[in-house]
Amino acid sequence: MFKFFSESFDSFKKKVSNTTSALVTNVVKSVSDEEEFSDFVLDDMEDLLISADLGVNYASELVDKLRGQNKIKPSEVKNYLKSEFEHVLSHDNTLNYKENELNIYFITGVNGAGKTTLIGKLAYKFKQEGKKVLIAAADTFRAAAEEQLDIWSKRAGADIIRRDKADAASVVYEAIQKALGYDVLLVDTAGRLQNKYNLMEELRKIKSVIDKNAPDSLRESMLVIDANTGQNGLQQAKVFAEAVNLTSVALTKLDGSAKGAIVLAVAKEMNLPVKLVGVGEKMEDLREFNSDEFIRALFE
């Protein structure tokens, strides 16, 4: 498997500091002076977890485990949360890839989530490892999307198939036919949820083209979520899961966001691993998600 650009732990910790404050520091402070868990204290803790975008269901579950028990004290909440989060993030976060084969990545997400940028950065990562990369510009509904992807492909040194205003599935079919001899095919898709039914049908059609023409090459059906959307990101995941069998999530704009708890909410409620995170604007600011490192950054 190719390797992502390295980044010091201290640098990563700084980039998720807002999430740390919202999800851990504020919660621990709210109970640290208490001798026991009263209903009032637990309700306050639950509100803080929900406001950190952990999700109502998961926040309630965490707090309910503390009601009517006497094993865990308020002073031990930090370790309790750490243990619970480690369990939820126990998925395999490694991006699927096979050497000497075509690897197709089917990338979905709503407009504005950072999907085009992520594809460009991912193409750059693969190119830096000496891989031959092809991009299918299948968001043919927005001309700007194809133009942006064309710019990113040039920056990354990747090839691209684009057919402005053409049927999206036909673009993907053409890309698969051309992909002989390539290591990676990155498939962009539309993300206009206001036309939910049409969008979902289009995604199903593209997925069907891949399943029929290169089923053994599909490595990931990945949903891109903007970390700043919080719980809206979870709702997006549920909508896209209706159309395609999602295998993973990529979380963009994690740096500076106080809503990185969406990582845990998606893992808990959708049983999906987060595999990529965007932590900046530069080409190098895309990294493979490391759950152990994320937990360390939150709690150390």
C-alpha cells in the first residue's frame, strides 16, 4: 500500500484541538468537581455531547450507561469516554488497494463537501507513489465541476476522461475501457441532494456500470463529508447508503472544525470506517485516518 505524507503528532493534535475541546475537555470539566452522577449532571453531560455533534442516539447511550451504576465515578469520565470511543473506532481504517491491478474508487458526496479537492489530492498521493492514475469526471451536471477536476488532474499529473454534459454512466464506462494498464481510477459523481431521486438513480446507474464491467476492481465506495456539517453529515451518509453500498467515509476540513465527533457518529450509527481526513489546503494535507492517533489527539 502507498504511504501518505507524514505529519507530526503534535501538528495533527493541534489541527483537531477544536474537536478535543468540544468533545472531551468541556465534558470532563462539567463533571470533574462532582462526587457522583446525579440526573442533573448526566443531563448536562448529555447536552454537551450532543452539542459536540456526537449524535443524540450515541450521546444518550453513553450517558445511560452511567445512570444507576456506581463503578465509574465522575473523576473517571475521561477514561470512560476514551474506552468507549476506542471500541467504536475499532474498524480497519486502511484504504483498500491491490498492487498490479486496477483499483477503482467510487467517490460520492454532496456539492460543497470537498469531493473534487479530495479526488485531486488523492490522485496526487497515488502519483507520488509512481502509480498511473485516471480520473473519470462523472459529475457532468455541473460544468464547473468538470473544469475544477480538470485543473486538479493537471496539478496531480493524472489523466482524465471528461465529456461535458454527457451521460455520467457513459463517462465511467469509457474510463473503465481506457483504464487498462492503469493502477487507479478515481470516479467523481454528482451531489445535488435537492434532486434526491434523480441523483440516487444516477449513482445506482454508475455503480451498475462498474459492477458489470470491472466488479473485481472496485476498492471503495467512499462518501465525502465536510466535518463542519456535523450531524447533517450523518444524514447525508444515510441518504447515499440508500443508493450505493458505502464502504467508507472521507472527512474533509477536519482542521479547525469543532464537529470532528462526526467521525464517531458515522462509525457508530452507520458502521462505516473513516479512511481519509483532510486537514488543510495543501496537496499534502490529505492523510489516511489513524483511529489510534485520533484518540490520542483527543485525550492526551
